[in-house]
Amino acid sequence: GKSSDPGKSVDLKSVFISVKTTSSFHKSRLPVILKTWFQLAKQQTWFFTDADDEHFQKETNNHMINTNCSSSHGRKALCCKMSVEFDVFLESNEKWFCHFDDDNYVNVPRLATLLANYSPQEDWYLGKPSIRAPLVILNREDKNFSKNRQNVTFWFATGGAGFCLSRALALKMKPIAGSGKFISIGERIRLPDDVTMGYIIEHMLGKSLTMVDEFHSHLEPMKFLGQDTFQDQITFSYSQYGKDDWNVVKIDGFAPRIDRTRFLSLHCYLFPYFTFCPR
Ligand code: UDP
Ligand code: MN
């Protein structure tokens, strides 16, 4: 069927869902999430931001976490946030860590069915790369500074499409990347948070990314996702380019003026019995 029981929250089998956001995006990006998919995963979802916000603290039932990381878009600030997301997950009792950006729509029941296919006691890094080949970087760790510097090759899951880690894998990462050490690794290789994650898992731990095609970032053209496949997709996204051009899911529904991101319309397509959906 097109929608599972809409009023009921979905059995997420101990998933810790973290959403990265920043204070200047709270007003523009959080309301549509809170109105839609957050309602299906209220207990499991946490927003990681960089300032206190009384309004959204209330709206999320105290699920906003101030990381005290800088609110700049720099690599350091983003690695700081990911580091806190990871550490808070480790302190939780959940079996899966799933990271998303604040411009993602998460198809909650589909995420649950994805994870049901894997054991959290095994090492799993589930996500989708945004490049066609693994990343190749010059190894800065190498002691032999001038000679014999080796290239390092690894895949990473695009943060903007969402990715999940099993607890078993996270526990193996803990000694090298826990308690803020994630930031130092990001500093050393000078790459963004999602790339750092891939470097730790694939290069440092020798585990590989399992590619899941149903994660989507706005690096992909959203309009090519067929409506008949929406229920199979795990994440969606949107972005604005130019003045009034939007990379958004193609779906009928609410007027663009009130649903620029198309997430309200998408949500009503997947869960038509939600109260704000037309019937
Ligand atoms: N973000 C952040 N701090 C910033 C800018 C962005 O934490 O200073 C977060 C933002 O909330 C989002 C993610 O980083 O979850 C990606 O940001 P955005 O979508 O603006 O840029 P993109 O990298 O996708 O082009
Ligand atoms: Mn984005």
C-alpha cells in the first residue's frame, strides 16, 4: 500500500536520527520538517545546531541540541557538529546512527525497512556517494614527507543525502573518532565532515561503504525521481539555484507559493491521511 498507518509513529528499531542545522536556517528549514516526517519519528530525531532557540526547543519537545560549534559553514565548524552528533549517539542506547541535513525529507517507514535488512551487531556504513569514483587524496599522515607519499583512495557517503552507521561500526570508530577526536582527523586531512567519515571508516578501519541508491541529495536533479517510486526512496532534498529556480521533487499538490520545497505535497502523497492534507 501507498501509506502505512499514518497517525502511529513507526517502529524505528532503535534508530538515532540526527539532523544538522544552523541558527540562521531554523526559521526557513525546520518548520516543514516538523510538520511532516518529524511527526513519524519524534522520539528518535535530534536537531544539532549552534545556538539556543527557545521557540524550536519547544516545537521539537526539547530535541534541539546546541553543539556550541561555530555557526560558520567552514570545514572546522561542520566537523565539530558531526563530532558532537556522533558522540551523542554513542552515549545513547540506539542501534543505528543516521545523519541527515536540514534540507532532507526522510521517508521514515522506508528508513525503518532499510535498516531491518541489516544487523546493527555487524559493521555497516550505508549511504550514497555523489561522485562516480572513489576519492583519491595525497596521504598527509605519511612520515616520509618528501618521498614515498602514497595516495589514499576511499568512498564516502554524501552527508546531504543522509547515511547510517551501525552501532558495531560506531564502537570500532570510538577509540579513534570518539570524544571529539573526529575533529582532529578532519583537521589533519582538511576535508569536509562527510568525507572525513568515509576516510575514517574506509581508510582507517578498512570497512566499506554499502551503496544505497535510495538516498538522494540535491546534487541530483530531483525532477527525475518518478512519482511511482517515491515510496521506495529513503531521502529527498531541494535547493534553490539562481533567483527563482528550484531543484525540487516533481509532484502535484500545494501551490509552490506555500510549498516551495514540495515536501508538504510529497508528504501528503506518501501519507494522505495527515491532518493538513487535502481530501
Ligand atoms: N550548515 C551548518 N552551518 C552553516 C551552514 C550550513 O551547519 O554555517 C548545515 C545546514 O544546516 C545543512 C548542511 O550544513 O544541514 C548543508 O548546508 P546547505 O544545505 O546550506 O549547503 P550545501 O552544502 O548543501 O550546499
Ligand atoms: Mn543542502
